[in-house]
Amino acid sequence: MAERPAVVAPPRRRRSRIPVALLVPATLGLLFLVLPLIGLLVRTPWSTLPQRLAEPGVLTALRLSLQTATLATLLCLAFGVPLAWLLARAEFPGRRVVRALVTVPLVLPPVVGGVALLLVFGRKGLLGGWLDSTFGITLPFTTTGVVLAEAFVAMPFLIIAVEGALRGADTRYEEAAATLGAGRWTTFTHVTLPLVAPGIAAGAVLCWARALGEFGATITFAGNFPGRTQTMPLAVYLALETDLQSAIVLSLILLTVSVTILASLRDRWITSP
């Protein structure tokens, strides 16, 4: 009888020692990122936290922030997903220029974005004057203006995530659907979207988080009016001038939301098939 071949165990990875030249700056970088968060938790007025959270101004700002961030995310989904598909799957002249323009809000100072929105949608802007005279629609310094400002700065996060998911998706499923007689729209809705659903979900969450924390474009384009345009970041800024404890409580709420979002974006939720 032939002898069975011996099973060779795979070699164990040797744990290499971390170089001190890398460990020290890495530790300092971690402390630089973590210590401000620890300081926020230490200085939080825990004894009066429930009363401060129940204040009308806090609840109003929180409700407005959640509403506008959600509406901005829906707006980004409606326009961002088709744009991401165009960048990932279509070949057309100037695609690199379009991709560069899409990513401009990522590096553009938010205040500059707010000024740009005013120059377009203001009453004397490129489109704002026509909207006001024709339809009586005024966008600056309104809740709708908050949604537009948040969508402007948050949409690139969604587009980049969805485009990456589309590029990593297996196109053979779409080709198989086309050979079976499915049209482009049917293939997109029944094959492409389910394939990249984790990427869309991850991009939507990042988009929502960016919209929730938007400050510069919002205060420039929509102002800071309580109950109408004053979102959580604007309430934090205003509270810093009058009540530091309230500013800390508002910041703690935003920190909690951010940590929750990071916990939801684990690899098993955002890994594309």
C-alpha cells in the first residue's frame, strides 16, 4: 500500500518587534486623537446632563439636525448614485475632469462652499433670482437652504463610496442579465443595485454623518436662526459664547452619534460581494 504523504503544518508567523522609531510617533499620534475626546468626557456635567438634554433649545437643534441630515442624504442618493454609476461604468470625454469636480467639495473650505451657494441660489445669484421671480422660491436662510448646504458638502462621500463599489463588483452578472434580455434599467435596478448595496449603505451613512456635522456652509448660506436653520454644530458654536457646559453637552451628543456610526460601519457591513 502506498504511504500517505505527511501533512506539513504551515509555518507560524514570527511576531516581529515593533521598532521604537515607529512606536513612539504612533503612540503620540494616538494620544493626539484620543485625548481631546477624553477631555470632553471628563468635563461633561454628568450630574445635570438629563436636565440639559431636556432643554427646548437642545431638542429643537437635535430634531432639526436629524431632519435636515436625512433629507440631504436622500437628495445625495437621488443624484449621487447615478453620477457614481456614470463615473464607474461609462466612457466619455472629460470623465477625469468630472471626477475631479465631484471631489472638489472634499477639499474646499465649507465657508467657501456657502459663498458659492449664495452666488448661485441667492436672490441675486445665477439661479436664485430666476427662482424667486418665477416661482417665488427663496433658498438662502431657510431650512431648505440647510439641506442644500449639507448635500453640497456630503455628496462626494457617497459618490466615492458607490463608485468604488461599482468598480469592485463582478460585471458578469450584469452581462448575464443582458444576454437574457433584460434592459439597461432592469439590469441596473435588479442586478447592479443589489450587488453594490453594501457600498451604497456605507456611503449613505458617511454622507449622513458629514451632513450632520456640517457648519461652515450652513452658517454662510442658511444663517443661524433657532428652530429654522440652527443645527447642532451651530448650537455648539453659539453656546461656547454663553454657556460652556451646554456646549459640552451638545458636543457629547454629536460624539455619541459619531461613535455609533463608526460601530455600524464594520467590515462585514461594508464589504461588497
